[in-house]
Amino acid sequence: MATTKTTFNILFYLRLERKNKNGAPLMMRVTINGKSAKTALGIRVQPKDWDTKKSRCRLREHTEGKRINIFIENVTSKCNRAYTTLKDEYDVVTADMVVDTLQGKTEGKHQGVIEIYQKQVDELEKLIGKNSSYTLWQKNRTGMNHLKHFLKKKHKCSDIPICRFSHDHVVGFFNFLKSEKGHSHNTAVKCMAMLKKVTNRAFHSGWIKRDPFLGFSLGCKPVERPFLEQHEIEAIMNLRPERQHLERVRDWFIFSCYTGLAYADVRTLMAGEIVRTVDGIEWIKTQRVKTKTKASIPLLPIAKSIILKYANLKEMDAEDLVFDIYSNQKVNEYLREVTKQAGIMKKVTFHIARHSFATTVTLQNGIPIETVSKMLGHTNIHTTPHYAKAFAFAV
């Protein structure tokens, strides 16, 4: 059976107007199988300098004609490359598709999902300390690396065009996170939520016509919020690790237990955020990294002793960091060893210290939940009752 030959032509011409001393607009018309699309190229040419038969400027002594002809050759090359690329991707290529590609209207359509994800990661890195955090950047980078591993292992490729990224890929990646990476349901959902921001970007930019997450639930399962009882906190406090890095992690964890500060807040705590009020009480007055809300926490003796162990506040500038803390991954790795040595069987992460502060250190000691909410820096009072449920369960 004979195949129909495709005709592909490019023509440059001037759009004649009323006399204009600046010349006539240079136009381009792309024709594929008799159907055309045209666009202005943003250049004006004097009609007397234009050779209609050759679709080029007449070469004169001045260099303007040469410059325009070089521009035309470059546009021709771009059109040819766009046409070739589109033929590899689509069964039918139209003149409008070529022109749109040349104008950048569908530029993102031909990018890979990893390529777009990388842009998102790079943008977050530039915003660290402004509208983003190191932790958010790190989580997105890790999520992108998981997606790379998924594509390599399950689809034998390093990337896939965003226009081909489907609902099946979404479901497959979610299952990969749970089965291959060992993520819990909620952890996998959080990773998928970061990927959804990538596909949302593509969808709203017109690079894809259908949201691949359509019909996919990003709902988290309710979980019991773990915390340490007072005797467990004391067991960690009384531990005497032989290695210095374990001692440091123990101290940072206990500091969080008595301040309620999350890992990112402890890591970025500055000397100037430890203040003494007129009544002689010392406070930690900081801004939470995650929510950018202010938190005011009374500096309890145990927390103060840990600060004095690692920092000489009198000799420090206001912007100096109080602690030189390890990465979150390392802290949690060492913390598992600390809790094991302390005889605690619970699965403890650094964030459990924040829940222990809310439940064991404050609520169980009669601190009103409204006060606890302010100390935790919650943006919504309705978030804090989750800790109250833990308190009710404990008693």
C-alpha cells in the first residue's frame, strides 16, 4: 500500500502596508500538505531591499541585508528541527504545531518530567531563606531522585516527555514508593504531592491536556501521634553515650523536648532569638521555618543548660547559630542508636520531641492548650487538639 508523501514548505514574504518609513513586516508562512500557518517575525524590511523570488534581502554594501538573511536562515533551521522533532512524537504534524513550537508556546510540552522537576528543585534552592526552606528543597530533591529510580527500573529510561506522563505512571510510582522504597502510605502520599506540583505546572501551562493525577487520591490515613512519657525522656537524659556525636544528638533531642522546636527550628536558632524580658524571664522568641509564624517559648532550665553547653551567648552575634547541628537524616540515624541504648522500644524520630513537649512537658502539667498552641507556633488552633487527644489517651 503506497504511503502519502508529506509536503513541507517555508516561505518568507513582506506584508505590504501603507507607506511606512520603517519598512514592511517580515512574515513567515509554513505549509504542510496544503494547509498553512503564518506568523510575523518581528523585523521590518524596506520593500525596495526585498527579493520576492528568492524570499531574501538583496545584498547591498551595508550589512543590514546580510544580517536579515542570516536571521532568515536561522529561523528556517529552527522550523526544520521543530518539524523533525514533532514527526518523531506525533503521527500527524500540522503547520500550526510547527509555528507554535517556534514561538515557544509548546516548549514545555517537549520537556521531560524529570527536566521540569529539576527546574522546580533549582527554583526552591534559590528561595532558601526567603520563601522556601532547606528542608523543603531537600525533600523535593529526594522525591525527584526516587522518580528517576522508578523510571530507570520500571521503564528503562532516564526521563519521559511530560506529555506522555500518564495516570498509569502516577499509580506505578506510588506503588513503587511503598514496595521498593518501603515508604508508609502517608510518606508516599507526601512524595506524590510534590510530584503533583510538577504536573500541575505542566497542566496550567498548557503542556499537557489532561491531569495525570485525575482520580488519584492524595489523602493521608489517620495516624496515632507518638510521644515519649516522662520516664522515657529521663532515660535518654540520663544516658551517657561513649561517642560524642551520639551525645550531641541526645542533647539536641532533649532540647527539642523542652522547647517544642522542630528540627528545622533548632537548626536555625540564632543567639539573638534568646531574650530576657523585663521581669527577668528568659524566652526563645523565634519564627518557625515551616509556617513563618512567631513562637514564644519560656526557656526552661534543662533547655538553657544545653544551650550553655554548646554556646557562649555573651560572645556571639545575634545572627550566630546556637547549634552546629547535623543533617536531619544523620540526626535520626544516630537518634535510633541513642534510644536503643536507653532501652526505648518505640520508633523515635526527632519530630517526636515536639509531640513530647506538647503532651508530656506541657499538657500533662496543666498548661492550657491555647498557650501550648502559641508556643508551638501553630497557624491554626484546630491543629493543637491532636496533641490533646494524645494527652487524653495518656491519662
